[in-house]
Amino acid sequence: MRPEHLRMFDQEYRRRAPLFGSTPTHVVVQLRALLPNSARILDIGSGDGRDSLYLLHAGFYVTALDLSECAIAALKRLAIEQHVDERLDAQNLDVSSWMPSAESFDAIVGITVLDHIEQSLHPRLFENISLATRKGGYVALEMHSDRDPSVDPGDRTISEFAATVCTVARANSLILPFVNDWRILDYSDRLEHDIDHGEPHDHGFCTILARKESLR
């Protein structure tokens, strides 16, 4: 992420939290129903915890990573206020330099984080996600797609964060890393109306939920 974009996120996380609302992402709600009790989950690009807090309230152990120091500070504060901080490990970390341990998580969540990472770094990140997921574990990922109005806004209202997106999902690009050794449980490529932040606007999203079948 460019330094000026990180400063923008830091400023917004300082100004208001939760920045993107408190409603969990739909695919994370789907994921919750599949997880064993006391599952260990990694939330990469957690922000101030829209999904992390939901998973903590469900009784899971959550490790949250985000490049924004202000986002992590807000997440820690919200977790304390909501009495779920004992199961939270929140770290200020650039996920593109994350070095995971093998089979360390029952699930990995990444909601609109790949969008802010240069595409050349994606293959290594996908490898790390696969490495860190236990056999029988899950991934739940979501990216802005090339159908997103922010790619070609025209006269439509777009998110104030549109300029920070440097990579978008194209046809099947979020499926291909999980063709081998994974079972794809759900995939969507859709347009969605967003009222969680800024003026109401539309987004295009690609979302995948998959289960790891092999340790190869």
C-alpha cells in the first residue's frame, strides 16, 4: 500500500470506528457455521475488526493482522469494550511480508485486503495462506472485482477509498489458486450496494469459500 493511502486509512480509523460498520461479511457468517468449537482463525487485513469481533463473539480465537496501526489500536479498544479481548491477538503487520507457521489455523479470512496488495505479490501470499491452513480448514476471501464501478466510475458515486485499490479480481482469478488441493464450497461474482461508509455506492465483489483437502 502506498504511504499516502496508509495515512488516509490511519486518519479515518482515528476519526471513526468501526470504520466499515459492524455487520460481518456474509462469507464470514457462512464460515462460522463450518468451524469447530474454539477454532483458531487468522484475519488478514482485519481493519478495526468488523469480522474479527464477530468471530470472537462466536467463541473463536482470532489473530488479526493489519498494516494500519490505528486500525489495530481501534480493534483492541473495541475488543476490550465488548469483553472479547482475551481470545484476540492483534498485530500491526504488513501481510505481504507475513511468514506463517505450517498448519497453524483452522481458517483464514481475508476481506478486501488483496485489493491493496500489488498483484505480483499475490502468488506468495496465496502460498502462505495454503501453508498456514490445516487440512480440513477453510479460507474465506473477498476482493473488489473488475466489475466494480470504481474501476471505471463514469457518473456513478464511488467509495472514498476507491483510489487505494491497486488490484481487482478478474474472471476466475480468485478460483485458480484453489483449484488443486481445495474444495470450493461457494463462489460469487456480484454487484452489491454499500451503505456502510460514505455516501451509498455500488461495488463489484468476487468471493470464495473453500476447504483444504490435501497437505501436498
